[in-house]
Amino acid sequence: MSEYKFAVVGAGSIGVGWSIVFARAGYSVCVFDIKPEILDRFWVQINSKLKLLAENDLLQEDLEAISKRITTTTELSQALTGADYVQECGPEELQIKQNIYKKLEELSSPNAILASSSSALTTTQFASDLPTKHRCLVVHPGNPPYLLAIAEVVPASFTSNHCVEETFKILRSVEMAPILVSHEPKGFVFNRIQGAVLREAYSLVRDGVISPQDLDLIVTEGLGKRWSIVGPFATAALNVQGGIKAHAARMGQSYFEMGQSRGQNEPWSAELIEKVSKDIEIKLNNSDWLINVEKRDLALMKITKLLLEIIKP
Ligand SMILES: NC(=O)c1ccc[n+]([C@@H]2O[C@H](COP(=O)([O-])OP(=O)(O)OC[C@H]3O[C@@H](n4cnc5c(N)ncnc54)[C@H](O)[C@@H]3O)[C@@H](O)[C@H]2O)c1
């Protein structure tokens, strides 16, 4: 196993989350924040989250062994010394991220990867002026990253391929699931999907179609439960025998009209359907359609059983 050393810059909720990810994978991580009292709060959070993970059998070793790999400092240069990978977790403000990145550029090892947890600000916005901008990119986690394994890897046009490849390697070594997001779209992908759902949810409540609580129920008892097993494309492929193409033929017009009622004019073109079908059906071969539907149902049964246990009085 390669010996990576990690630095986390900003010890708020996402800094806590990433620190657990890196230390849980066996690596040492040094965490910086601007004030000692913030680091005191950080330790309270680390200890309570590790304890909960241990109580739920989600740690493979003693929590002390994991927390011993974490150190904290108010000296940025100390956190960055020898770090191969820096995860910036400062506030979501352009000026602050620009200032942090200037310091990271100055104080980090020249080959260190400078990854930002940014939710919406892009690498182009905060790192364009840096001499070594080729090693900068966004690695946006879900919250909390030690439970949601995905990380959106969003390079700028100037980020080197080598930096992206190394980032993938490093993230996989800490058991994260890196996802490449191209062209720095506003809100990246995680929040764009979340945003699309929220936009429609607000509109439906505004129009008196449904109450907010019932809207949430549609997700927790319906869409969300299913999406924890299969994504929206795989859902479409498994909902209609014949897969993506059959689903699009049956439902495409109806979804197009729903979009039209919100001022959108974006039908799914034949080429787009073909692209999605090719990619999704590599995993969900149509000839195994019934088997795949059964697998989904079995997973749903297990989740349903677990949820019933959790909510039992
Ligand atoms: N909270 C979420 O759900 C979530 C999810 C994904 C990504 N993010 C992103 O992660 C980043 C951190 O978010 P958070 O929720 O942990 O915020 P937070 O406010 O909890 O923590 C930010 C930390 O940065 C520290 N800080 C302030 N100035 C600093 C500086 N100059 N240098 C270093 N640290 C500094 C603060 O003291 C604080 O501890 C943001 O970019 C945010 O958009 C947040």
C-alpha cells in the first residue's frame, strides 16, 4: 500500500468528515484551522462520530488507533509539511478560497494535489492565477463523506490529467468512489440533481398539489428508497421490460410534456437514448431483465426490513 500523507484545511463539518475518511483508511492526516477553540470543537466531533461508527460496527479497528493518526495545528505550514494530498474545507466564499489557495501554493510540497471540497465555486474561479494551477481541482463530497462514498472530481481546463489520475488513485485508496465531472457545470452534478428535485418540489407545494410533508414521504417511502439501490437510469431500465429504449418509447413523451409545463423544451433525442442505453445496459443486460428486477426487489426487501427495525418503538 502506498504511504500517502494527507492535510485537511478547515476543521468544520466537512473537515471532520474527510479526516475520518483518511484516518480510517490507515493514513496520517494533519488538520489546520485558524483558531485553537475551533480545533477543540473538531476533536469533540471526531470523538463522538468515531464512537457512533464503532457502535454501529462500521470501523475495522479500535477508534483510538484511528484518532491517533489525526493531528491538529493552527500553523498551516505544519499541516502541509510532507502532504501528498490536501483537502481544502474552508468556507464557501470566493475571496477566502482564493486566499487559502494562494497560501497552499506557497507552502505545500510542489507536487501535492490541492483538492477543494467546494460545493459550487469552481477551480477556475479560485485557482486560475496560481503558477501551479495544474495540480488544483475540486473534490466535492456528499455529507458526511465517511458514510457517502461518492466524491465528484471536477477538474478545470488547466488541471493536468496526471493530477486527475492521481486523485482517482488516492480517493480509491481511502475507499471513496470518485466520479469524474467535466466542464465545471454550475453546482456540479450532486447538487444539480438535488436542485432539480427541490425546484419541482417547491413548485408542486406552491401550486397546492401536495403538502411539504407528503412530498418528503414520496421520496422516503418511494423514490429515495429505490434510488438507494438503483439510480434513475437503472430505475427506468428495470421499470419497463426492454430496458432504456422501451422506457423512453413508452414514457419519453409524457416526461417531455412535464418538462414543457415548467418551460423546458428538451426532448430526449434518439442519440441520447442510445448513449444512455449502451452505457447502462453494460451492467443491466436486457436478457437478464427478470433476474435484475428480482435483485432490485431483494435489496428493497432488505432495506425495508432494516428501516422497520430502525423505526420500531
Ligand atoms: N456542509 C455540507 O453539507 C457540505 C457538503 C459538501 C461540501 N461542502 C463544502 O465544504 C466546505 C466546508 O464546508 P463546511 O460545511 O465544513 O463549513 P464550516 O463552516 O463547517 O467549516 C469551515 C471551516 O473553515 C474554517 N476557516 C475559516 N477561514 C479559514 C481559512 N482562512 N483557512 C482555513 N480554514 C478556514 C472555519 O474556521 C471553519 O472551521 C465548503 O466549501 C462547503 O461548500 C459542504
